[in-house]
Amino acid sequence: MILNNNERIIIKTNSRPVIETPEENSDPKELFYKICRAIKEGGYNPTSQIVGYLISEDPTHITNYKSARTLIGKLDRDELLEQMVAFYIEAIDKEFEEKNN
């Protein structure tokens, strides 16, 4: 259940309310960081959970710990994949340019 209370959004999951302001939800990098941190704190491997989600589009691959599953649903999956690939290509380019100079 989502309740809008002026500037706050209250998301009730598993009878534990999670309160977030819209500003906290606006930065995809920050959201992704929060998701990864929650996965790690829950004792899981962020890489395997996120890859499982990206391949299957099934959010149940993401733990529900600290609302990580709810948060992953706020990110655009295609945009996330595009950003990850772009970041990886940039890192590879940089690595090989440094080796060749």
C-alpha cells in the first residue's frame, strides 16, 4: 500500500513501513547503490541477484531485505542495462589505452 503524505511516500511492505522522500528516489545511481547495499547486508551476492533479475525480468531474484525488491522496480531495466554496458565499455577502453601507451 502506498500513501502519499505531502512530501513523503510511505511504502508498507511486510508490515514494516519504509519512508522515502521523492528526492531519494530520483537518482538511479543512488537507488542502485541502496539495492546493492541491501543485498549485501542481507547476506546475498549482488552480482548474481541482479544478473538473475536482468536476464529474467523477474523481481523475485532480488531479496526483499530492506525493500530491495521494491527499489529495483523503480529503475528502468533497459536503461540500467544500457548504463552498465556503457560503463563496462568505457572501463575496457581505458584499461587497454593505458596498456598500449
